[in-house]
Amino acid sequence: MFITTIYFKEIMCESPRTIKHGNYELTNYRPRAVAIYRCNEGYIPPKFGLGSIIICRDNGTWDRNPAECKFFAFNGYLPKDEVNKVFV
């Protein structure tokens, strides 16, 4: 009689890429984890939030690169403290 021991390696994503003028929040590095990026005050992601959330795939890679934060020329229509809330 043979006994076979099977070892499983837990799949984890690497740390998400950092971005200029922003940061991210992440609860863990396991598959299906979500990294939420936010831009610093005065900056927004291009295309109004596209790419501000990335997901750890089952194979241990992120589903996309995060969007870079771009300078937002405040035009007076939004209160300054509300700019980032609208585009995240």
C-alpha cells in the first residue's frame, strides 16, 4: 500500500502596482480580491473611473493595470472636497 501526500500551493497575487498621485486599498492577495484605487485631491482617473478597480484572477495575476491619475482642472462646478468622490 502506497500513501501519497498532495501539497497545494496557495495562489496569491503580487502587490498591485502603485500609481502616481493616488493609492489603493486591498484586504488580501487571494484570487477574487479587489484593489480599489483612489486619486489624490485634484486628480482623477481617465474616463471617469475606468480602471480604478482591479481584481485578482484565479491564476494569481491582476485583471488589468490600474488607471493613472490625471490632473483635474477644477472648473468651479463641484465643491473641491467632492471631486474625488464623483470619479472613484
